[in-house]
Amino acid sequence: MGQRHERLGTPRAAGIAGVVFAILMAAAIVLVRLALPGGADAEEITVDPAQRTAVQTALALLPFAGIAFLWFMGAVREQAGAGEDRFVSTVFLGSGLVFVATLFGSGAAAGTVLDESQPHAPFGRHFAYVLLTTYAMRMAAVFIFTTSTIGRRLGVFPRPLVLLGYLAGLTLLVVGADVPWSELVLPAWALIVGVHILRGRRPAAPV
């Protein structure tokens, strides 16, 4: 009975963690995007009290989003069990850990704008956007690719979800910082995967 609860609990944990991460990450991205617009006009924008509050809220959410992501990653990896591919598993684990580290780094960089009172000191926001959109999202793309591959090989992801994952990963890998708000692709994908896991569908045939 204990083993049965363990087998059923891990997928549920992965689903819940995926949904929590998606909500927190999306909220943080929206808050930062609205408070600290990027682009050529960023140097002319000062940070008013309302923007500071939005950034502070986003920074408060990021650690919990990172924790939820790590839980999601661990629960998904647990599902691979003894049948995991070492190469795919290594890339999966590495990309996930680098993503979280880069995410926290971009949050720390975004936090520096709280001390910027002059519009000619935009380093913090530029650095935060570079870390988030150029580096963190590329690692997220690799993570999505490997997660979709694991889901396909185990037969736990249906073909449409696998294809959606590859498309989401390709979008983050290629588009990057060129399209504003493209980073929302990651939490959207995590939400879909989390909901799929929580729905408790039987494994699909490997594709």
C-alpha cells in the first residue's frame, strides 16, 4: 500500500508544483514587465513608488517560483525511474538547475533598480532582462525539450503535448529577447503540463 501511495503521490506532486510554478512565474514576469519596460526608452524611465512596489512583489514571488520549479523537476525525474536515459536526464537536470540559478540572478539584478533614483543608471534593468530573456529562457527551452523527450519515451505525454513542448522550446530558443513577453511561454507550458498530470490520464503510447 505504501508503494502504491508513493507512485500516485509523485505525479500529483509534479502536477501541483508545475501549476504553482506557472502561476508564480507568470505573475512575476507580468509585474516586472509592467514596472520596468525594456527597449530604447528604458533609460528615460524612472522608478516611481508604484513600480517599486511591483518589483518588490515580483522579487518576493521569484524564490517560491524557483522552489516550485525544483520540486516539479524532481518529481518529473522521479517518474523516469530506472528507465531514464542518462544523457537526456543529465541535460534535463543541468538545464533546470542553470535556469533556476539564472532566474535568481535576474531577480537580484532587477532588485538593484530599487536603489536607482536617476534615469541615467539603467544597468540593473538591462542586466536583469539580459539574464532573463537571453540566458534563463534558453535554458528553459532546453529543459522543455528534455522534459518533452522524457514524457514521450515514458508514454506519459500524449503526442499533442509533446509537439507543444517542442514548439514552446523552439520558440524560447529562437525568439528569446526579440519578442517582448515571449518568456510567458514557459509558465504557459508548465501550467498545461501540470494540469495534464493532475488530470491523472493513463500513460499514452510512446510516440
